[in-house]
Amino acid sequence: MIFSKRRELLLFPLENLKIAIFSIKNQRLERMFRKINMSERRSNLEIVAEILRISKKGVKKTRIVYGANLNFKMLREYLEKLEKAGLIKHLPENGGLIKTTEKGNDYLQQFKGLKEFGID
């Protein structure tokens, strides 16, 4: 009886390990395909949409840099333009968070619509 309980305990972690390994492999595949797609040059519209998507909930610059695959110099240039256009707002009282505005969300919706038609 005790042996069977131990065996069950051993089986469940093994199953969880299989699930974890499968998940890791899927994440690696997704990154690989993302890198293949990223080898093509992105348009300014795509970069702007990516910045707006990442900053929907309010994030720091570092999160945008890594998420949009930009360097800090490029990000600074984009943020200046986006803030002037009213697509994002800088929240210094919240630790310097950057957040997409309602106008920025409208831009994202329009961009998604264009992508559905194959235009990007």
C-alpha cells in the first residue's frame, strides 16, 4: 500500500515535469519564430503600435526597450513623438511610468484593422 502511494507521488511530479518541458520548448519555438519575423525591418507604424501595445497598462522604459526590441536612444525619439501626438502620457508621479492614452488605443485599433486587410 505504501509503495503504491509513493509511486503515485512519483508519477505526478514526472507528469508536471513533462508539462513544464513542453511549455519551455513552446516558448523557445515562439522566440525563434519571433526572431525570424524580426529579421525583416519593421516600419515606423509597426514600432509605434508595439510601443503602444506594451505600454497599455503603464510600464517603465526598460520594459518597452526589451519588449519592442529597441535601444534607449531610439525609444527616447519615439516617446517624444508619441507624447507630442498625444498617444502616450508620462506619469512621473507613478515612478516614471509610460501609459497609452485613449487616442493611442484608437491608433492600435486602426492598426489592427489594417493588419486584418493585410496592410501593415
